[in-house]
Amino acid sequence: MICFLLGLVFLMGILNIFCYLYFRRRFVVFSEEILRSAQRIMGQEKELTQHNRETLASKVVMELEKVEEIVSNRLRESEGEKEKLQRTISDISHQLKTPLSNISMYHDMIADPKLTSDESEKFMEIIRQQLEKLEFLIDSLIKSSRLESDMIHLNIEDSSIFYTLKLAVNGIVQKADKKDIDISIHCPAGIKVPHDVKWTAEAIENILDNAVKYTQQRGNVSIHVVSGEMYTEIKIKDTGKGIPPEHYNDIFKRFYREKSVVRDEGLGLGLYIARSIIVRQGGHIIVRSAKGKGSCFSLFLPCRKRM
């Protein structure tokens, strides 16, 4: 009996040693496979062999690959944000450079003792205009930055569309009068839509500003409001120079200026800000235009508040 027990203990010891060696070998193989896969992932090498998806090592490797893909995407997003920031800084520097250079130049000219009083007044007027341009640029940049960083709180309430249109037109009427441009509003009485009055008027005014700027003397700008089931459409039509179809998306980019208008006064922020404001209220903008045949901007505001 004692011999039997001793033999059993011996066999169990042998079995334990065998199990230890077996599982140790499996662990070593598992570890080596994981290590190779990790090195492959970090080296961005393509996997040539198909994993057996049922093995534990393969499942771990697939999870590692998922983590690697997430990290790579985050890195790409970070690089994209960095490039975007650099482009923005470059754009801002370029926009600020011209008025600042002009102010500096005319300031130096005014210091000339040989300057006549008429010339001095002329240069002072130029400096004043450049300061106004600089103020407008900084104000537009601040609005753009606040919209991008979600620092603007929209007060969306059921409000009269006609009142909002009146605010927008009041901001542009002087420019229109100088060019003898007629602005007409066709808005059924009593239409109310959930929107932020102040910022929606800002968006509409920016579009009207472009319409007046690129419409010839004695042209026309009309505003039509159409109430629908889901959206209320504010249609702004002009008789201006028009926009080529290939630039429909470009015109809403920040600082975008078409080559044919690059010499005209402007910063390329108005339409960018306008679309940002409308989109933040759950709406959208559609453009229809043709070169030399005017443009039509349709602003769609939802008829119900977003939940």
C-alpha cells in the first residue's frame, strides 16, 4: 500500500512537471507572438499571414491593432488641428499686415514738416479708414473664434422674421443707397420662427453685404420668406456678378476670396460666419448662381426648436 502511494505521488510529481513545462512553453509562444505583433504594429508593417481568430493570442493582437488604429487616428487629428491652427495664424497675420502697414506709412508721411494742411487731412482720413478696417477685421475674427469655440450662447425663441430682416437691412441700407440699389422685402405678416434674433440678423446682413458689394449700380436685391412644414426659407436674390458653380463650397470657407474679387474690399469672413450661425441653429444654406446672372442664397431655419 505504501509503495502504491509513493508511486502515485511520484506520478503526480511527474505530471505536475509535465504540465508546468507544457504551459510554460505555451506562455512563451504566446508571449513571443504578442511581442512580434506589438513590434509589427509599432513598426507600421503589414501583416502577411492571416490570424487564427480563435486563439487567445490572435484576439489580443486584434485588440492591439484596434488600439493602434485609434492612436494613429488621434495623432492624425492632432496633426490636422496643428496645421489648421498654423494656417489660421498665417491668415490672420496676412489680413492684419496691410492696414497696419498703411497706418505706419501714412503716419510717417504726416510727420513731414513740408506737408500741406490739405495733404495732412487727406492722410488722416486714410488712416481713419484703415483703423476702421482694422477694427472690423478684429471684430470679425473675434466672432469667428467665438463661434468655433462654442463660446456664443444662442437665445433661440419664437420671434418675428420680419423684425429680424429689418435689423439686417438697417445695417446695409447706407451702402445700398450709395450704389442706388433697391432692397425689397416680401414677408407674410405674422411669421414667427424659433431663432436667435441678433445672430440671425448678423448672418442675413453678411449675405446682404455681399449682395450689395457685388451688384452693379442701380441693381436690385430682394428678400422673400416662404414658410414650410419643416423649415422657413429666407431667399436673398441679387442681380450681381454671380458665382461660378465650382466655387459654391469655397465661398463659405474662412478667408476665401475668389481671384476675380481679391482686389475688392473684404476679408472673406462674412459668409463663413453666416453659415456657422445658421448651422448652429439647426439650419442650412443653399446657393444657386451663375456667372453674370446674379446669386440666390436660401437660408433654411427649422420651424421647431431642436430638442
